Amino acid sequence: MRDDGYCPDLDGAAWERAAPAALGFDAGALAGAVDFAVAHPTAWEHDLAAVIAKGHFEEGPYSEIIGPTRPRGNANGLVLRHGRIAASWGDTRRVDMTFSVAKSYLGILAGLAADDGLIADLDEPVGASVRDGGFEGPHNGAIAWRHLLQQTSEWEGTLWGKPDLVDRNRDLAVEGRGKAKGTHRDLRPPGSFWEYNDVRVNRLSLALLRCFGRALPAVFKARIMVPIGASESWEWAGYRNSFVEIGGRTVQSVSGGGHWGGGVFIHAEDQARIGLLMLRRGAWREQRLLAERWLDLSTTPCAVNPQYGFLWWLNGNGTLFPSASRQSFFAIGAGGNVTWIDPVTGIVAVLRWIDRPAVDGFIKRVTAALRR
């Protein structure tokens, strides 16, 4: 079956499934990949508030949970090829936290802001259009939109009671075990150093809220989720103290992860729709939702981290996931939440609650199952 541009209908309507063989898979080998995913669930306990409270991300005075949390479900996921479901497992309609997958969704919102002319120049200082005191002075005043989107901003300050220091020296390879995290590090000039910092991502979220002048979940729903036929069950939350006044209204600024609670709560099927939109380069049937130029920018490696684009993880040098194509890109959240998008094969796969070291093994097995 060739790619005919198929996109599923509205939520609740039948999403076409096809026999693996019709989509170019060896059925037994693809079933083996699913079995592998099921056999390698995350080690996280189901009580996610307890995971956070026990210091998975940090310990000390800034570890307080300030946003909503929810117990997680069991491992689940699905594999699409050419838009059709080739395989699925578990409860793919279970709405769960997604942690840093939300960062990639902020990247989509930034693309909408650029499409609307709200971000006129990615290399323009953010403070030229966002005048709320967060981008002033010699250091923060030099931060451009590109820096925020690539996590090279080195923004300095405190937001929603969390200082940027809490994620300085953060090492994702030893998340929850790194002893340097949260300790002082001299800041570098914006654009010269990459660091995964949730406070700075949340500052981007607030800046985008200022640009749109309306709640980001409302923008995301109207511009992305409704056109792609997503469900009504997803939510995007911020913190109990992340409310600001916008145009005389009190609006919550949402978070780019679940580091302290909050973030996107969504099920695997809705995530697969978003992944398919990205695979289709921003188009859904005949409707263009996101500029192709933004897809190219989002998947262009950052100068100081070849694994990172505009809040999407990249595999251009083959080191992120060696078994994936070099053109593959990913939305990745803590706890084993992964959306894999492969423009080479037409595959979109969503993994919920898989053991992170097992992701490449799953990709290897799915890729090996392809016969044409």
C-alpha cells in the first residue's frame, strides 16, 4: 500500500487499520516488536506524584509540586504507516501525563506564532516584542526566539517560584541521580551553550502567551487539535501560581513539562494524530495547518547540539537512536513517553511508559519488520 495521504476522520469515527502485510510489514516480526515493548515497561511506579516527590527530577526546596498530577496507566502505544494503524497495544485512549513531550507542542505553537507574524524574526531579541520585564539587561536582553526554541537561551531568573538555577548542570543521562544539578554554573552568552532547562522552557511558554494574547491551549485546540480531529479528552495545565493578566483577563500560563506537575495530559491516539501532522509536513488533507518552512526549521540541528532542533529531538548523526533513520525526529518525555516520526518509511509510532533504554530495541524491531 502506497502513501495516499490518508488522514483519520474525526475522533470517534473509524481510524483505518490495515493488515501489517498490506503496509509492508512482516506480521510476525511486527508482533514481535509489540511484544518487546510490552515486555519492557518503565520502572516508574504508577503514582506519578510520588515519583516527582521522591526526587526524580530534583531534591531540596524547589522540588515542590505546584501543578496537577495524575496516576499513570500501563504501557500502551501504536504504530502507523502511511497514516493507517498497523499495530496497537494496551489502552491507547488512556489520558496520561506526557512530561516533556509538551515541549515539542510548544514548538508547534511557536510555528503558528511565526506564521501569524507574531514572531517576525527568529533572531530578534524576545524583549523587542515581549515587554514584561523578563528580557531586559545585557544578558537576558540578548536572548532571541531561536535561543529559547533551541534551549540555548541561558535565561536567568525565577519564574513561578522556580529559579533557572534548579536545572543548571542538568544531565539527562543521569536524571534523578546527577549530583551537580541545581548547583552554580557561570552563564554563557545566549546561543553558545545547550542545557535542558524547564524554567527557561516555561519562560518561552509565557512569552508565547504574551504574543498570542490568549491561552495557549485554546490556540492549540483551535489551530491544531480540532482540524486534525483529536478528542476532547486532552488537557494542558500550568501551575497554581502561573496566572497572569492578558487583556484584562486572568489567564494561566501552561508548562512545557510535568517537572513540577502540569503539562499536557493526552492519550496515545491523539499524540499519533499530532505525529502524523508532522509527518505530513504540517498539512492535514487539503488544509495547511503549519508552514513547511517551520518543519524544516524544527528539524534543523542546533549549532551546539546536533541532537536538538526547535524543541524536537533529532537523529541526524545516528546517536540518539542508532536503529532509526537519520531523518527521524522525536518528541520525548520522561517516564518512557516517545513519539517517533520517520519521513523515510512513513512510520509514526507512539510509545507510552516504555523503559527508556528499550526504545532503540523497539525501533530496531519495527524497522526490521519492514519488507517494502
